[in-house]
Amino acid sequence: MPARCCAATATSRRRDRSHAPRHDGIARAPAGFPHRSSAWLCSGFVATDTAHAPSKTTSPVWRNEAMTTLRLRSPHRCRPPALAAAATLAALSGPAHAQSTLTLYGVADAGVQYLSRADGRHAAWRLQNYGILPSQLGIKGEEDLGGGWRARFQLEQGINLNDGTATVPGYAFFRGAYVGMGGPAGTVTLGRQFSTLFDKTLFYDPLWYASYSGQGVLVPLSANFVDHSIKFQSATFAGFDVEALAAMAGIAGNTRAGRVLELGGQFTSRGLSASAVLHRSHGTAQGGADRSAQRRDIGTFAARYAFASLPLTVHAGVQRLTGELDPARTIVWGGARYQASGRFGFAGGIYHTDSPTPQVGHPTLFIASTTCSLSKRTVAYLNLGYAKNSGRSAQTVYEYDPTPLAGASQFGAMLGMYHVF
């Protein structure tokens, strides 16, 4: 019997509930996927799925970060005969085998939404993409380089379930495209990626990723993702971790244009977590208009506390925005998340903005959300939101909605479901 030259093992990873929503699901590798790795060239491949009844298959089982992840091992005996001698010498120095992971993942989220003053005056019922988790499709991978070092990449695109298009036209991977390397001290990534402001604010908002949340208030749309960026995320030492990001537009003769500089830190001890972020970005120089001298400065401090005796986490924070790119404002928020049982969860938040600029004014956003888990991968939800405006303020319920409310308040309700895979 010929020896099997490739082995696949599946290991279960569990994401920390305090940092991200759970993703549970399974997806098969698409037919015809280019098999570049030497591990794919070996015969006798069998994938093992520990979450379901075991079955043999000729295509691998891929899972996302919170699911079983396929790991490919490439023992030296799979190498061509011409490399056998070199492989033997390497084996004498120790049993080191390269290990790689490749993960295909996604989210499909849509619901029916009622929105008052949907156009500034009239109410509307509509099928709305994205209520709790942004609809998306992505692929990411890692390779063990040895000595505690790993190479990684990620490509992620937002999907509009209403018509199957990209959420933002013109981007092949709007939600991220980067490559990087991680080691014992931390990880460096290069490309288009989430800002430090987003990373260190998201999970201090009690509504997390939801479209009815404070993200549209706390993170300007242009500061959500950063192009041409280099980001460093440190490992955690004694409860502390640090993240820094720098980005340049690469315009000859103008190093300020499009520049972004960020620094964030986080401390966690028992149930308490606290985060602080400093963000500075400059305007662009495009189409003959040079706004590179204009700035956006944001400072954010937030905290959350998870009770040990209750499935309850409380959140609070404050943010100050100044500069020429956006009207100055101060934002304070607070809220809570409560997991009533294994199936039901509740979250609510209040976000108040205070600005001397009439177009921003003093609006308050009230949000409540409940979820019901139908399975490990499918969740139904109900979002409720009310934006209280006055004067000329135009706070909307749905994040980043450009509707010109001009002082009119708005109510929104969305009943939907999402499935992760």
C-alpha cells in the first residue's frame, strides 16, 4: 500500500464573544479552484469535519474564523525525488512541517425595513441589505513560517443581496485587501484595511456591527477603511495591546495629501476593558482641488464591563472631533448587551451629539435590537431606532444614510435574518 503523502486535520477555533459575533457554518471549496500548493498535488486527500458526521470527500472543507479550519500539512516525503536529499537533511535537524490554512467565509443578511421620512418627507417600506452583520464574501489564509512567525492575507468584498452587486461599485474588495506577517510581538499588515479608529471603537459600541448602531456617528465613512496603509497590532502584554496605522496617498510633491496617522491602545483586566484612540487625517488633492492642508482630528475614549454573575455587558464612551474636514462635535454614548438565554439576545444604546454647527446640531439616536438564534449559523433579528432631531440637525437611523432630514425626527424598524458560512 502506498503511503499517504498528505494529511488534513481540522481544528476548532472559537472567537471571543467579547470581541466579535460568532460565525458558525460550512462551505465547500469551489470546483476548479487552482491547486498551487504542493500539498494539493498529493493524492489520497481526505478532509475531516469534526462538527458533522464524518464523510470522505475529494474537495476540502473550508470554515471561517470561528469554525473548523482546514489545515494542510506537507511532509517532506511528498516532495519530488530531486529534493529528497535536501528534505532528508532538513528532517535530521528536527520534525518541522510547514502548515497552512485557507478559509472561505461569508455573511448573507437582509430584512424588511420601515423608515419614516425615507426621502426627507415620506415613509417607505423596502427590502434592505444588512441589518446586523454586513453581507460579505471573503477569503483569507495563513502559513506557518516557523519560530512563531506566520504570513497571512485577506480579501473581502461587501455584497448587496438586493441585486447581487458590490455594496460600493468600483472596488473588487471594498472591505479589505491586505497581506502581512505576524510574530510573537505582533502583526504588521499592508494594503486596504480597517482603521484603528474602527478597530478600537467597534466593540465598545453596544450594537457592534449593526446598521442601527453608533458606527455611523462615531466613525466617519471616509475613516472606516484606509487605503495604502501599514498597520501594526501588538500582542497583548499584561492586559495591554497597542495598534498603530500610517497611510500615504503617494502623490509626488505632496506628502500630506490623503495622509492618515492613528494610534490606539486597549487594556483588559477581568471583566473591564478600556480603549483610547487618536486619529488624524488630511484632505486629498484630486481634480485640481487641493485640500491637503485641511485636517480631521478625532480622539475617543471608551470602556465596557462584563459582569461575572450576569450575562450582561455595559458600554460607554466619549469622542471629540475637530478640524476643517468635518464640523466640530462631541459625542457621548452608553448602552448594554444582554444574553437572555442560549437563543435570545438584547442590545440597546443611546448616542448624543453636540455641535455648534447648525447642520449637525444636538441630535440623539436611540436604538434597541433583539436577536433569536435559529441555529448555529442562522439568526433572526428585529432592529428599532429613533433619531430625535431639532433645528437643522439631520441624524438618521440607518448608518451613513444621506437623507436630508433638516430637523425632522425619524423612526425605523427592520425585521430580518442573517446566515453565516
